[in-house]
Amino acid sequence: MLQMLRKILPVLVSAAALFATAPASAEKYAIVIANSDYRVADDVKYAASDADAVTEMLVNVHGVARRNVLRLDNATLGEMRALMGGERGLGRLPGLVRGSKAELFVYFAGHGSREAAADGQSSVPYLLGVDSVPGALEETGFALDQFLGQLRRLKREAMPEGTITVFLESCFSGRSHVGDLIKDRSAPLHGAPVVLSRHLTEVSGDLVVMAAARGDQFAVWDGDHGMSVFTDALVAGMHGEADDPSYSGNGDGQVTARELRDFVDARMARRLASVQPGVVQTPDFVGLADDDVLVEGLAATPRWLTTERRKQRERLRAALLATTDDVAEIDGYLATCVYCPERDPLRARLAEIKRRDAFCADEAPLTEQLASSGTREQITAFLEVATCERGRKQLGERLAALNASASGGAAAAGQPGGSQLAAADTASSQGGENDRQIPAAAALDADAQRDLVVRLQTELQRVGCLKGRADGIWGRQGRRAMTRFLEEIEDDDAGDVEPSEELIELVAGAETGLCEPDQEAAAPSTSTPSRAARQAAPKRQTVAACASGQKRNSRGKCYTPTAPRAARATAPNRPKKASAPTRTRTATQTTPRRSAATTRAPAKKRSGLCAKAFSTVHGTGFTAQCGL
């Protein structure tokens, strides 16, 4: 044993000398009190989750070691007095904090209230233990003045060069988020509301105090986030969001008192508008100058996991809203979101939905009228101008029924395209532009006809003859596109423009962009080039040959030539089509066939027909728009 002591003694002496000569270093400590389960007053629902978030903030952001964090849950008045002490001493505080340069953080989450002072004019704020009685605070409450006074005494006696920061997640109005503190009756509040900022300035001395609400306000809970509104904003700001330029920070990697105050004010106002509209809650900050740095080295500080999870939840919700037309849902999201990813695209979508709904509201009465009693010409003209998709299917079915009915009536009379159909069309158009509807496509059912038209329109779009959309409605625009295509390929039967499998096959065999103008023709020269320029210009490259079985038209575009009319009449698998009725004012007039060499005249304005279709809703002033 003696030999062992001889070996250990030099080590102990060296260690003692080391501790005796080591310079004092600043230590960081924290006291976290979370009172939630009150015996007389209503419970504070999120006190525990608030305390959890603050503890993580103190450890991860402020560098407090977990072993230096004292956590008290549901502390009674006796436990609070044992911790803080009284007139005779500082209780347990001196044993918790060591070092003259120590930093101490104190967080209290729980009820606060007030009672009238001795003068009967002012009031005294109290912090409540879980066994405190709101109606007898002088006997059962812990006065805020005494609470802060003991901390000032601790700083003066044990840590004169240190700092103490106090966070109060409580209010002193005598009310809580769910009502008065005393259950089943109003709290007996006496004296004027506490002017907390002035009161704290008078009693806090050189402490830093951040309080959740002013004396006449109550602290609000955020059920969506599961925390109190003030603590939620405080923790998020301390984790670096207050320095984010998106929230009025300057992005310099540190959080100042001014940045934190501005961030907390803005974040609380936005959340209050969501969870408690109309309620005002203003935090108080005492003992801080605007330039005081509260957090440094944010680049090395881990982000608050709760923030990242909330951002992800908002991203997911925004992605779902991008697929909905529910204006109320999108409006609600934009009004309550905190981080608001995809805010601008959602705002643009919302504006587009509102614009579309306004147009649909204007078109709805006429859509309903046409669906019940509209003629083929009226429905066709309407669909070429209408923007709302809601009634297109109904009108398409009406149009298909009219076509089938007209086809059946003409066949029963033994006059394919005879006088009965011509007379009906003439009566309905009332002098409008002559327009044919050949029964070849009308004989099909509505779905098959729409599919046939869509396929033909898609091919016409590909070759550049149709600029509109492939909506399954075959009207003037589609016929003009088909006529243009037949002229481009120099077909001798350019009058046959109604949808059929043969026309789809014909257009599918044409070169992409057949109807699009050549670039040289689209940009004509404004001056005649000089002889030298013409000599210096590169020779025209040899145009590649068309595919086998194709020809080239007059503008150099490749196409598959059509068979002569006689050959097409006997071609296999082609349905026999009835001859087209000629809708004219006299029986002796005929429509001249337009040859390939004939220059196609510009499209005539749809003034008469469109004015008839839209006058019931838009009036005669809509006629000018129909001529577009």
C-alpha cells in the first residue's frame, strides 16, 4: 500500500497544480421549467414540446452541454422556491452555475397572472407553479419581481462577468389560449394590466429578458405546429432563419438582436393570422441593443430538423395543389404557409383558374341553350371561339346527334344530299356562309367520330396546315386546313375535305411542315443584291430526293400522290360516301370546283353566323370579335 501511495502522490500533486493555475473559462448552463399539468387552472398544452425545442436550441446553437441543462417538469411552488431561493439565500442556483464568466439561460413555460398591488392602482405579475391558485397568487404564486431579483443577485455574487438570458413563454393577463385561468368562472383580476416592457426594465437590471406577450395579451398556441407561437418563432430564428435575407436578415452568418426581433414579430403575425385570426400578441425584448450578436457561426450550426420537416410537408402540399382546381384550397395554402415553396407558380395557377372560371361563367348560359336547341352551324361556330372545356363534350354529343339525324333523313328520302337537307341547312344558317357536313363521318357514333377527327387534326397540325388545337370538332377551321393540304399536294379533288381514314392516311404520308412557308419566302429581301454579291453567294445545295413513291410539289415539299377519283372510288376498304348536298339559295346554282392552279381567297369573316350564335349572351357588340 505504501508503495502504491508513493506512485500516485506525484500524479495527484501535478493535477492539483494544473487546476490551480488553469485560467478560468466561460461555462454555459441552462434551467428549463415546463409546467403543463395544472391542478386548478387549465393545462398548458404545449409546454413540454416547447421545452424540448428550447433545449435542443440551447445545445445545438448556443453550445450548452447536456449535462449542464437542468430540466424541471410540472414544478410546484415549493420546488420553484427551492430552486430560486428567497430572502435567506439563492437556493440551488449557486451549485448549478460555476465561473465568474458563465452564461446562464433560463426558460419558463407555464401560466402567468397578476394581482393588484398594495396601492390598488398597479398590479404585480406572478409565475404559477402547477399547484398555484390563480385567485390567491400572493400566497401561492411566485412573484416575477422575486424570480428576476434572485437571478440578478446570482449574477452579482457568483458570475459578475457573465450573462443571464431569460425566456418567458407565459403571459400576465390572467387568461390563456382557452380562456380564463380559473375553471368554470372568470379569473378575479385586480389592478391595471402590467406594462411589461417598463416593468421588466425596472426590475431586470442587467439581465436580458424575452417575453412572449405584453401584460394585457395572452400567449397563443399553434396547434398545427404543436408549439406555442412565440417559442416556435424564437427557436426558428435562433437556428438561423432570422439571418436569412428572405426574412429581412442580411445573411452574414450571425443573428443580431434586431434581426431576431424583426423575424419573431413577422413570423408570429403570420401564424396568428392562421391559428387565431384577430388576436394580437406582441413579444417584449428587454436589455438588448440592436447590434448585439446573439448567435455566431451559423455555417457550422445544424439546421433545426423541425424546419426541414415543415418545408418538406409544404412542398408535398404544394405539389398536390398544382394538380387541383380548388380555389379555396390554393388560397388557404398561400395565406397560411410559412415557407411557401412554389409560391409564384401557385399564384399564377390561381390567377389562371379564376380567369377560366370567369370565362366559363359567361359561356355557361349559351352552352346550355345550344345543347338543348342549337343548330349544327351555331354549335360549330361557338366551339371555334369558346374557351371553356366544361360544355364541349355535351355540345359534341349534340352535334353528333344532329349529324346522324340529318344523314338518316336524307337516306330515307332517297336523296343523299337532296333538297330536304339543303332546305334545313339554308333555314338554319339564315344567309350565313355555306357549310357542308358530309354523312361519311356523321354515320359513326359520337366517340368514334371524335377519335377520327382528332387523329386527322393531329396530322394536319404536324404538316403545318392546322394552327388550332385537336379538339375533335370538325368545323370551318378544319375544312380550311384540309383544303389547304389538298392544294399543297396539287390534288384534283380538293372539294373532298370531310374526315375519313383515307384522308388520315393521305396526310400521314406527307412531309412534316408541308404547309409551312419556306424561310426564304418568309423573309423577302428589301433590296436587289449587287452582281458581285450574287456571284459571291454560295450555290444552292442539291435538294435531297423524296422517298420512294412520293412526289415534290411546286414549293419543293414531298408528298404521297393521291389516286385518281375513279381509282379511289373502287379502292378496297373505303366506305362509300354519299354525295355532298349543295346548300344554295336557288336550285340551279352550283358551287364551282377550285382547281390546284386557282389562288385560294382569304377566309371570309364569320359575321352573320357568329353574331346569331352569340347575340343572346354577348349582344351585337360581340360580332366584331367573331370575325377574328
